[in-house]
Amino acid sequence: MKKTIVSIMKKSGEKVAQVPANVRSWPTGWNQPEMPSALRKQMKETDKQ
Amino acid sequence: MIQALANRMAEFVVKNDDSANREVLAYGFGLIVSSMMTYIVVLGSAFILGVIYEVLIAILVFSVMRLTIGGSHANSRIVCFIVYSSVLYSSVFLSSILNLNVFAIAALYIVNVMLLVVYAPADTAQQPIVKGKLTRKVLGLIFTSLFFGFALLIPGRQTEANILLLMATFTCVSLHPLVYRVSGCKTSKQGGVLE
């Protein structure tokens, strides 16, 4: 049960975190200055391609 | 408070799964929790005030436009929440008293098209838009035209029509540099991200 909850939380947290990096916007989002370095790196790599 | 809760949720996952990235999860949970809280407050108050249907239309137009053309963002969660709720509710309440004729709608449409042509898509230094700028601009123009078209084609539904017009206009106005300056937000160009 705990494993399932952790797995669902992990998947949903990671997927939602990807949205601003992919869409470059979040309708209800404020101007988040602390975007994780992993996502910032991913955005830069996507832009280079 | 929101970030503390998001951090605790991320901590819980990381404790039980070594492969999880704490920083990314905390960021994702922060988005989930803040969005949920915003929608609970906005939709809850809309339900109590009996304007849930109108608020849902306003949210739909706002989301479609913002995801396509971007625009200025507030610099803190609380300011974002206040501005977002104010925009939604002002459009809903203004829509019930406004009676725009065809000429006013045409003038509003021209202003929106000009804003879209000149400024869309408008990004932020944190989330620069590098690719697909023309696609976003064209989509912004298509969605705006559709919302204005629907507004003209639904006779007897003045409130709904006005919500479409006002929300499309609010999102187009948020592209303007003056709005960026007032909100203290920087575009990727101003932030030196694209240099």
C-alpha cells in the first residue's frame, strides 16, 4: 500500500514538474525563480536540439 | 506554507524511493498543492456565489490563452493568487453588466490582434520560449478569433459572450511590456537568457 502511494506520488510529482519546462508556462503559476537545476538543464538541451 | 508542505511530501517519497529527485519532486508538488488550493478557493467561492458555470468558462479561456501565448507572471504566490482571482471575478461580474455593441467588440478584437502580432508569445526569464514562436503566435490569433467569433454567434448569451471577450483581452494585455514592468517580471530577452 505504502509502495503504491509512493509510486503514484513520485510519478505525479515528476510529471507535473515537467509541464512548465515543456510548455514554458503554467496558467496559475507565479514567476518561479527556483526551478530545479535538472529541469533548467533539460530546457536548455531541448532548446539546443 | 505551500512549499513546506511540498518539501515534506518530496521528503516522504525520497525516503521510500532512492531514485527520486527531491528537488524536482518538491517543485512538482509545489505546483500541485498551490494549483489545488487556488482552484479550491476560486471554485468554492464561485459555487457559493452561484457563478460556477461562468467561472469555469473564464478559467478555460484563461488557460487556453496563457498556455499558448504566455504572458507576465507575478513574483510571488500570494500576488499571483490575488491577481488570478481578481481577473476571473472581475470578468465574471463585469460580463453581467456590460453591453458591448458590434463596434466595441471589433475595436477590442483589433487591439487584441495588435498585441498578439507585436508581443506574442511572451515568456519569462525562468521559462524562455525558444522554439515554435510563430506557431504560438498563430494559435493565439486563432483562439482569440474563435472566442470573439463565439461571442458574436451566441445571441441571448450576453454574460458568456462577455466572459470570452474579457478573458481573451486580459490575457492579451498581460503580454504588454508595461504589465511586465508593473508585475516586476522579466522576459527571457530582458533577463539575458537568450543572449
